[in-house]
Amino acid sequence: MPDRRQPDSPTDDNPYAAPPEGRPDQPWQPRSGGDGDGGNGDGNGPGDSGGQRGPARWDPTDPIQRRARYALLAGMWGFFFGIFGIPSVGLLLGALALYWGISALRGKPAAATGEPGAPKGLDALGPAARPQRTAAVSGLVTASLAILLAMSSYALQLAYKDFYVCRDDALTKSAELQCNSLLPDNVVGDVLKVRL
């Protein structure tokens, strides 16, 4: 393979290259936006335009954004625990997600001004409100599903208490199979039925 050396150019932007001979080392500076002006030193990065920042990012110090994310995570895990048959944990996580989601939608940002016409809740975050509102609403939906699954599990255990007591007290498989007679002949009975 032939040697493909590039000619040295004075505008080389390699940040890892050694300085040219005869020039002293310079302290590190962020690169400019690539427009060739060499940067004006005002701290605006490539994502800035006209002095405004790029898209809003998640701020973990903001309680509204934190609660929105907590609501989403707790609701999702509560739903999974409800599906996997651990209703007590699903109910707890669903209740927490419900609380965090509602408080995120109704909360006031940390740097809220006391002006009477100032927006409140997620509207005060401006462009950062959309992903946080989506997370909070998704958390509310999954929390509702987790609570629904937990409550339906508890309702089944209450409605068919005799079956559950019989099944838990059975010492042999044949005694456990006889508990099926306590179930109704419908879809619920077919789902809960003890099988060989």
C-alpha cells in the first residue's frame, strides 16, 4: 500500500497533534463551530445558535424532571411485578408512580418566579417540558395498570378464598387436585385450576 501522507496545512484541526516546531504549547480550548472564525471565546458551542442553547437536556437537580422519570420507572416496574405475580410490590410501586406522576404534572420548578402570570408545573420548563410530560403521563398509565393488576389479583384471592386455602393446605398432589371442585366452570376457573 503506498504511503498516503497528507500535506501539512496551517489550518490542521487535529486536537491530538503536536504543535508545530518553534511554537510553544497552548492550553486546551474548546473547538469552534467549524465556521473558520476560530471561536470568539464567548463559550457558545456548536449546538448554540444566536446565543441560545440547543435542545433542552435532562437536569437531575430539578425535582419536576426527577419525579417524572421516577414515575415512569416505578410504573413500569410495578406493571412487571403485577404481571409476574407479586402484587404487593406492584401495588407499592404503582402507588409511588401515581404520586410522582401527579406531582410532576402539577409541581412548580425549582427556579420558579413569584410572578402571578408565570407558568406553573411543566409549562414553566419551556422546551424541556415535552419529554418530561411524556414520562409523567407514561408513568401514570403504567401505574394505573400496575394498580389494576394488583387489585384484580387481590380480588381473585378474596373471591376464591376457599380454593386458595385448600390449595395451600393440601399435603399431596391428589389433595391439591381435589381443590379444583371449589372453582366455577368458566374462564377464571380454567386459569386458576391446579393441573397435573
